[in-house]
Amino acid sequence: MNMTITQAARYLGYKVKTLQKWDREGTLKSTRTPTNRRVYTQEQLDSFLGLRSRKVLPTRQMAYCRVSSTAQRNDLKNQRSTLEDFCLLKGFSNVEFVEEIGGGLNFKRKSFLDIMDAVDRRDVKTLIVAHKDRLTRFGFDWFERFCSKHGCELLVLNQEKLSPETEMVQDLMTIVHCFSSRLYGLRNYKKKIKEAIDFEKQE
């Protein structure tokens, strides 16, 4: 199956400009259509990914800090300070510190997704968080396995959960809202089915 350069970039997890650069350098050569557009085969891209995973070792070291609301900015500063002290103690250098405000149940956080994409590309050697629930409220074990499979060590400073009362309340409200919305939708669905049945009986 042939892919356009946009599709290939999305498949590999890189930007189009990066693929254009690789094409010019000969790192990942494209073939050209009669209209001079770059195309790639999936087999070619899979082979390229395999070669990179064997030859290129992850180098980036990242530390991720998160709180749920702007009212917790002091907690965010404390998290970062703790991670900085830890990195200094362990001799980690050139660590990228990422701070984010967003709920632990929100898997669409921009910085969180950027980090996961970087892990998926095997760019990240070490990812450090203060507590498990700073990365995600649920499913930490899956993300830990995901990191491990992509050559990234996920370090947690404190294995105990850090759950300030306000964050816990917000997360519980999110869960309740999610289930109540589903129940409301289910009731709505049942109501429409009943109305349809009643209408059919009247015909």
C-alpha cells in the first residue's frame, strides 16, 4: 500500500518537513509519482522503523509535573522543585521539565500526548514523575509497560498516591458525570424505542 508523505509522517510519528529532509539526505528515500509527489510503501516504513529501533538509542530525559487546576500552582512548583532535587542527586543532566495543568482522567492533555508520542518514537530514555497519579489517575501499569517496551524507564519518586482533596473531588465528579451522562443516554434510547413500538402498534 502506498502512502503520501503526509500519511507516512503520521504513520512514523514525525513531521512532514522531517521526511522531506530525510528524502534529500537519503536517510529515507521516497519514490515519485508521475506528478512528482513523494510516496512510500508501508513495508518501507516498517523496515525503517525497525532499523531505527535497533540503531538509535533513546537519549531524552524528561520530568513530568501535573496538577488539576490553576489554583494548585504552588503544588506544581513544589513538584518541580522535588524533581529537580532528585535529578541533581542522581546526576541526571539535560533533563526536560514539563509542567501541565489538567485532570488525571483527561487523556487528551497536550503535553502528556507529546510525551507519549516521543516515547513511541523511542526518543525518551527516562521519564520521571513525583507520583503515579501525576502521570495518570488510572491505568498506570499499562503506561509503565508501554514505556518499557519502547526503551523508556519510568521512574516514580514516591509510590504512594498524591491525591489532594480538591483533585480527588474533581476526579470523582468527572466519573459521576460520565456515568450519569451514559445513564441519561440509555434512558433516552429506551424512551425512543418505546415510542417507536407504540407508534407501530397504532398503525
